[in-house]
Amino acid sequence: MLSLKLSDLKPAEVQNYLQHAIAPRPICFASTIDKEGNVNLSPFSFFNMFSSNPPIVAFSPARRVRDNSTKHTLQNVIDVPEVVINIVDYNMVQQMSLSSCEYPKGTNEFEKAGFTQEKSTLVKPPMVKESKIKLECKVNQIIELGTQGGAGNMVIAEVLMMHIDESILNAENKIDQTKLDLVARLGGNWYTRVNASTLFEVEKPNVQLGIGFDALPLSVRSSNILTGNDLAQLANVNEFPNVDATFNDDNLKNIIQYFSINPEEMERELHSYAKKLLEEGKVNHAWQILLASI
């Protein structure tokens, strides 16, 4: 394993390693305005949500590593402490990237990148009409994290209003994650796309405590077939399962019939079948299969 002491690296190397490792990162597409009323639009991937009550988000316009200069966004939120955070989807990603060019102060990146300004409800900076989710925010605090190239400036903002395109809502007026088609930032030139083909669900832990890895039978815990993810699903049940006398599975019958003369092969087949069931989210079913091998 490569072990790096970051204080021994150049700032550009630290940035490269961290941005590749801490990913994917959501994108804050920030529209701001200066004291003269000039609009600025710029993306930041040092961004996330930190509280829902109050609704707080934060992003960081970092000092440029190469020359220690800062983006116009930072000065704008100092002078006019308001920002609209426009959420970026796949249909916007190339235009968003274009807007990150280092245009001279006073340049309207909405025009350069072909976006449409839309008047906000509560704050001065305009929204990006093409974005399907917009967050109107007031800036509560700006924390300077350093003075050298690469140092961040954490902009802590309170969300005052959300605007959500109806095309991404479900029947309950909640955001349908499969419809949003988000993009996120990786290292270098890399991005990732989050859509229905890449999404998966992980069941949250029970309100009751899961039995844990240490409660799994040794033959299951030390399986060469079942992965850590598989075992975690099994360990998330709140009590050790019992054999269900009414359980009926033709595959289980076939495995026992054909492999019972070789216990090791039978265990391998049962674990392989249980793994398939776990990949389908059928935890209770998988447990019944594994109980046959214990």
C-alpha cells in the first residue's frame, strides 16, 4: 500500500490525491452578484449539506494552487451575502464546465455558457432556469481555512427556498431519484453520472439492533463465496433466524439431492445460491438456504 505523508507533498499533489479519493462530490453551481449588480456563475465541487433544521449547506471557493488567487464568487458573497445553488444534471454538464473558464471580472457566465437567467424570489442573484433544482440561500458565515494556494474558504449558507421542476417529482410530490440524472465530480477531468442504471438501494439498519458479524455462524462468516456486503445484509436481522418448516425451494432441494455426498461442494453451492438471493434483496430467503448448510 502506498502511504503518503501529505506535508511532504507539493500542494498540487495533495489536491490530486484528495480529489481522486474523496469522490464523487456533488456540484454547487453558484450564482452570485457583486456590489455593482454584475452576475457571476461558477461551479464548486467542495460542497455538501450539513443540517436540515436549520437547512444549512456549505461550499468552498478554494484559492488556486498555481497562483493563490481567488474566484470572483468569494468576493461576491462577501459583498452581497446571498447565493443561488443550482443543482447540475447530465443535460447541463458541458455548459457548466464551460462556465468555469476564468473569464475577467464582470463577465456574465450565464451568457458565455448559454444559460438562461431566472429571477429569484427572495435573493438578488438569479437562478439558472435550466437547472431542475434551485436553492435560494443567504450566506451566514465565511470561514477562511488558510492563506496559501489550495486553501478553502467555507461559505456556510442557509437555504431559504427550493424550486423543484415537476418533471422529477413522484406522485407524492417528493423527488424521484431515478428521474434527476445527477452528475458528480471526481478527480482530474472525471465526472460520474447518477441515473436509474447506476442507482441501487441499501436497506437502512433496523430500528432494533442487528445481530452483527460476530453472531453469524463461523461457516458463514468465513465463507469464500459471501462478501462483506453479503454478510452485512445477513447480520442486519434483529434476531437469529429459525428454520422455517414451511419453507419450500426447488433449488434448495436440488442442491441437497445432487451434492449431499460431498459436504464441501454442497456448502459452496448453498452459499453461491444465497449470494444470488442477497443480490436480489431476499435476505430472509437467503437465511433459509444458509441454515440448511449449518
